[in-house]
Amino acid sequence: MNLKFILIPLLTLTTMTLYNFSTESNTKDWYILDDVVMGGRSNGTFKINKDGHGVFYGNVSLENNRGFSSVRHQFETKDVSDYSKIKLRIKGDGKTYQFRLKKNQADDASYIYEFETTEDWMTVEILFSDMYPGFRGRQLPRPNFEGDYISEIAFLIGNKKEQEFLLLIDRIELK
């Protein structure tokens, strides 16, 4: 009897969780970076609420010609070349935020994607190729994110107006 074997490749995971707040118990690996580092007066806070969601909230001030607040998470560099997008499950306040990532923590530029929120839970899918390089509020004349490595993710609000803000984050995934 002549048997032939057919090799079927194993399926790889189609998503990888970068952060799931419902399974994390604290925010020690997240930090706030506001415009106070440049003389501004904005004030952001980050915590995990009783429902297991990350909560980024505070006030953006334009005092001293500034106006941004961000929350950031740094981690060991990850190869993301098997993925093509970031998937966020969030709930906002109707304001515009930026999702940012860095290939290396020491890089000056971040790769940025702006999105508007609603007061309902929503899923935002961001193609890597749609993330443009920026630094201090300016888009840089460099290629968009190539989707190779990341070592930092962040959320930032800086809409050139004084405002209170509130963003709930459930999870952040690669897809």
C-alpha cells in the first residue's frame, strides 16, 4: 500500500494582545508625560477602574503655549512583522486622540494615528501603513511606519484647546 502524506502548516495566531487591562492589576508599567516637561500646565492621570479598564483622564491647559497630555507604556522590543494593524477597544468623550508607537524607546519621532472617540465602546483598527512619523506636533518627511518593531505605545490628547478629557481603554492588540 502506497500512502502519501500531505503536510498542512500550523496556523499562526492572528492576534497578539499587547495589553489587556482586565487581566492586569496595576498601572506601574504605564506613565504620564504632560507638557509640564516643557513649562506647560496640563495634568493627566492614569488608573485602572473597578471594571478593569485603563482610565486616562485630566485637563489640557494652553498656559505657556503648551497643551498636551499623554500616557505611555514601554516594553521590551517586539517583532510585529507578522501583523499589519493595531486594534484598540476604547470608550471616549467625543474628543480626538492620538495613538502613538515608537520602534525604539530612544527615538525622537513617534508614529501617529489620530482618531475620534464616542461615548460608547468602539473598536479602532489602525493599519501600520497609516501611521505617520511626527515629533512635537509636526509631521516629519519620513516614510510611514513599516510594521517591523515596536517598544512603546501611547495615547495623547493635544487638540490646541483647553479641555478636560476622559478615555477608557479595554485592550490593545496586534492583528
